[in-house]
Amino acid sequence: MQNPKIPKVLELVNDFSSYVKEPLLEEMPVSDLKIVKALFESEGYLKLDLRKSIFENCTFTKCNFEKASFVDVIFDNCDFSNSKLYETYFERCHFISCKFTGANLSDSVLKQIHIKDSKFQYTNFDRSQLSDVKFERVDFTEASISEAKLKKFETIESKFIKNNFFKTSLSTIDFTENELIAPIVSMPPIELKGAIINTFQASDLIGLWGVIVKP
């Protein structure tokens, strides 16, 4: 896992939307920024290309980041709830104490990502590609990650409750230190083949194979 490559000196940006307006029109990248306490709703950042920057205490509610690219970016205590981030590219990004409830990240690519102490309930990761990703105390309740590709996916003390894993292989993923309850899978549950679970989880999931446990 590589950490974001952030310069020691960053340009402080208070009005993020105004700052990126021209680069968005010209489809030019922006970098070396620190965006603090930005508060926007229903704004458009289509194809934003942001590099080597920090979002801190920002809220982007119902905003459109479709086909954006974030490389070497730290999201610290930010809220992107109900925002559109489909077909978005993330590489070497950290998410710390963030909220992405109801956000749409379908068809996205996430590489070298660390998500910590964050809420991703009802988030959509369908058909996304996640590699070298670490979840640490993440609430992933009722999030969807169907038809996705997971590689080197690590998770610790996180909640996976009623998640849609349809056609997503969970092979080699260790859920033993997490909550794994009532996943949505195929019948039979081929997605769970090779997943690592504990005894308690096994007793809860065995019904997916049509087995009835007699008390």
C-alpha cells in the first residue's frame, strides 16, 4: 500500500468551484491544492483531474464528479453523500472519517486506497475494479458491489450487512474480524467460494446453501 504523494507546500483554496471552473472547461489537471471547509450542493465537476491535494472538512452533497480522476489525494472528514462519482478513477487516495452515504461509484477504478473510520452505507460500487484496497472500521451496510473485481482487498473491523455481492468473487478475502451478515449472492452462493470466515459467520451463512441447522 503506497501513501498519497502530497507536497509539503499546498495552495489554500476557499472557493473550490470557482477555482476549477476554467481547468474543467479546458480539461486541464489541477494539483498541489488544499481545499478547506468547502460547502457545495448539486455542483458539477465532470471529468475533474485533481492531483497531489487535500480535501479537509468539505461537503459536496449531490454533486457530479462523473469520470473524475483523483491521484495522490487525501479526503479528511469529508461528506460526498448522494454524489455521482461513476466511472471515476482513484489512485493512492486516503479517506479518513468520511461519509459517502448513497454515493454512486459504479464502473470506477480504485487502486492503492485506504478507507478508515468512514461511512459508505448504500454506496454503489457495481462493476468497479478495486485493487490494493484496505477498509478499516468502515460501515458498508447495504452497499452494492455486484459484478466487481476485487484484488488484494483487506478489511478490518468493518460492517458488511445486506450487501449485494452478486457475481463478485470474494475469494481470499478475510472477513473474520468484520461483521458479515445476510449478503446477496447467487444460488448456490459461488461468490463466497474461497472467502475466509469465522465460525459465527459460518453458522449465519450456511442457510445460503439450503442447509437447515437444527437447534
